[in-house]
Amino acid sequence: MTARILATVAAATALTGCMSFGDVPTARVGQATLSYANGAPAGTVQLLESGNRLRVTAAVVGAPEGVHGFHLHQTGTCARPDFTSAGGHLNPEGKNHGTLDPDGAHLGDLPNLIVAADGTGTIDAMLSGDRADAIAAIFDADGTAVVLHAGADDYKTDPSGDAGSRIACGVVSPT
């Protein structure tokens, strides 16, 4: 019996890594399905409550190998082929772009997503700010999109991080 308990604790510890119990996701509040310009599936995105914060997790498939900008965009529309209908990055506080900006990043800034040679990649990132404020901004009247870019985000160029064209997009919907 003790061995089973220890195994369960070890598995839970491995799954949570360096998270505190306040950071462990407790509920899914949103999701998106990413698609490429040709309509092919590109992956999935989940928004998860983690204490008083909001976590974004995503898995992509079929993407070009390399480093790609990955952002929340201000409008929940993904019109093909260029996805510019999603607008700029989600930025309800009017901040500059990038985690390297001395004033801090805006809400839509996420870490780069790294895609392996097999076309797959994942990301797990915590949004800045309070969970309730983030949820209100994401699920506002015109919604929010998640966009995968062709190039890497440099974390400093305003307003977009110089991440290049938009290669996949998905509209975030509440769960």
C-alpha cells in the first residue's frame, strides 16, 4: 500500500514539475482549434485556470521546423488565407510588445513555440495578470484568436515582435 501511495505522489510530482499547488490547473475555461490557410488542422489550444492566473497550453502538428511566434490576437476571427482578420495582439492595457520591454509584456504576448523536425511542438505558458481580467479581455464582445507565426518573436519589436506572417489561426471559445 505504501509503495502505491509513493508511486502516486511521484507521478503527481513529475506531472506538476516545479509548480506550486496554486499553479496546478483546476478548470478549463476556453479552447481553440488551430487551422492552416488551406484548412488543414494545425493543433489545439486550451485555457486553464491556475490559481489566480490563466495558463495557455497548446500542441501543434504539421508546422515547419523551427521557432515560431505564438500570440493571442484581439479579434476572434480567422479569415483565410492570411488571418489578418484576427487584428493585432490582445493588448487591453495598451502596453508595448514583448517580455523584454521594461514596462512588461501585453496580455497577448506568449513565449515562442518550438517545432521539432517532425512538425510537432507544444507550449505551456502563464498569462500575465489576474485570471478574471484575462478572461474578461479574451471573451469580450469580439472574441480572441490564437495565431502561430512563420518566424520567431524577438520579444521586443513593437507591436508584433517581428514574428512574420500568420500561418495558423484558431478562435478561442469558452468551455
